[in-house]
Amino acid sequence: MIILNNPNRQYLNNTQAITVHTMAQSITVKRVRSPAPGNLNNDIDFICKSFGYFSLRDKQETAGRIFRLLVNECCSDSEGLSSDDIAETLNISRGSVVHHLNSFITSGLVIKEHNKYRLRSTSLQKSIDEIMLDINRIFNQMNAIATEIDKKLGNYYR
């Protein structure tokens, strides 16, 4: 599990855990069992679960339903969906839709442009690649600062 924007905490829950602090994003990554091949919805749900978006409280799997819709939408030439479009398509409240969309935005998976929501890139794979680059930039910056601290304290990594 990787959690950004949650200082001074490390979570261990039958998964490996890393805690990192940034100012802009909060990303949770969980190790979950891979689905059996051949079912597109199960594959999309796997990605959603890996980002921590299925919970016991979400009885109707609202986050998963919204995420599936956004992933399917990224394959079209659409500029995204409004929260009203999503709520109407999935027959759920707009408030619930906005709640989950804000979580997706915070994690960097989804962006909002002109009151429309879409994946941050033209494909799910590219969106995940961009998130990985974000995380690597953060760790590279942390590593550079840690190296400077170690030099000032006379600690050297062997």
C-alpha cells in the first residue's frame, strides 16, 4: 500500500506498506489477487481495488461502477462525462458520484476539465504509467534530500 499525503503514518494490513508525504495527491495502492483472465469488468475492478476503491461500506460498488464507466469512456472520442451524466447513466445520486470522482481526482487517476471527468490520459495503461512517474519523481526527490542530510551528518550508505 502506498499512501501519499498522509504524514507520519505507515499502514500494514497483510500487505506491504510505504508511507510518503506530498502536498498535492493521495495515492493508495494495495496488493490484491489478480482476477482470472477473460473478464473485462473483473480486470477493471482489479485496477480499482488495487487503488483501494472498493470498501465494505460501498455495498453497491459505486466506485467500481463509476470507474468502469470512465475506463470505457476513455476508449471513445468523448471529452469526458459530467457528474450528472454519470449519475443518470448509473442511476445513483449525483452527490455519491461527486464523492467518488473527487477521490479519483485526488489519486491522480481522473481529471476534471470544463465540468467533465475523464481518465488523466488516453488509456488506462498510460494513466497508470503517469502515476508511476509521479511516484518515482517523489521518491527521487526524497532520495536526493536524504543524501544531502546524510552528507551533512557524515552518514554514508555502503
